[in-house]
Amino acid sequence: MEMGIHIPEPPFQVDILDEHNSIVTNPFSGESCVLNPVATAVYYSIKGAEMFEQYEIVQAGLSWFKQHYAKEYMVLLD
């Protein structure tokens, strides 16, 4: 991760699978955003939690995105 850039702590434990930014695409709109590794891990945790109906994780992740990455939230999760 880049030095000097503050990356907020995730709202729950996540596994960081890559140290580089990722392009994530909304499967419904086709719009994309670049996410840092922590935000990418939170995003995929939200999507996995949706599949397994773990709504506390979904809500925690959505709230975190709204607070820290509002633009990306609007593109990917709203």
C-alpha cells in the first residue's frame, strides 16, 4: 500500500489478498472503481455476506463504505 495515505481500519476482519489497487465493477451497471486492497477486501466480504444472508456484516460494510468511500459506494453498492 502507498505510504502516506490513510486507509481506514475495516469494520470487521478481512483477508488482504493483494497489495495493489484493484478495479472493481458493478455487475448491474457496468461502472467501475479503483479500490485499495482494504476496500477491495471489504467489498468482497459484503458480497459474500449477501450470498449467505449475513446481514450484520453487510450493514457494517455498507456503513463503512458510506463513511470512508462515498463515491465508490454510490457506484458499486447503492
